[in-house]
Amino acid sequence: MSCPLVLIRWLDSRQPTSAWRYLADVGEPKAVECTTVGWLLKDNADAKVVCQSVGDLGDPENAQASGVMTIPARCILNGSNTQGWHTGALSAGGLADLRGEFLAAGSLS
């Protein structure tokens, strides 16, 4: 099974407020921009499924994933094309390239 490492920029909803509020005090709607890095498990027109960890990929009967998350395709900022997707092997060079892309995007200091 091939699980490329990806970086996804996407929009999410804001956390609900717990207290009652007057409608006049409700501010302008604004989504939260998120960045997720993970192993791409599934990819179709409706959603991308990523996870934080994978194990036993060489043995399809025992392959495992942890921290699985589904991101609706319509929430991904750069649409359904591959622009903005960063894939690569898990190697020192690949991780260095990914870190450079994060730095360029202002996601890491």
C-alpha cells in the first residue's frame, strides 16, 4: 500500500460557543484556515482521508493507521487539483524539503 506524505490547507468551522448570545452580538462569519500534514490513505472527489501514523504497510493483512481524519474535498483551499499538495518519501531529504515548504508558507518558525 502506498501512503504518500501530504500537506493539506483547508477550511473548517469554528468551535460552537457555549453561552447564549444576542443575535446583534454575533460577528461576521469566518472559517478557520487549517493545515494538516499526514499520510494520504484515501483520495476521491468527495474527501481526502489522512492519518498521523502508519504501520505494517508491507503486510496488507496487518497494515494499520492511527489518527485517521477525513477532510471534505470542498473544504480544501486549492480545490481538487494537485496544486498545493506535497508528496514525497519519508526520508531525511523528503522531510527537509517538506520543512522548507512549511517555512516558505510561514507554518513553522
